Amino acid sequence: MVLAATPALLLMAVPGVLAWQQGRRAARFGRRDGWVPGVVGLVVALGVVGVNALTFVVGTFLG
């Protein structure tokens, strides 16, 4: 199960991490509003990974 979940989690997390990276780059070049999509992307990526990890842990111990 972990082997199948890893690519799925990466597929969901990579866009959020890239948005965060681009937001940092935009802020470094003087565009402070670049933080908005960066933070939103990072929060969504962490949320997706967190929910899936919690589902896996709960399913492993209670299922």
C-alpha cells in the first residue's frame, strides 16, 4: 500500500511545493504579492499529504 501511495502523494504535493518556491522567488524579486499563491499552494500540499497520512495511520491501526 505504501508503494502505491508514494507516487500519488508526490503527484499531489509537487504543484504546491512548486507554487511555494515560485512565490518565494517572486518576493525576492520585489513582488510581495507572490507570497499569496505560494502560501496557498504549500498549505494545500501539506493538507493533502497530512490527510492521506492520517488515513493511512488510522487504517493501519484500526482497520
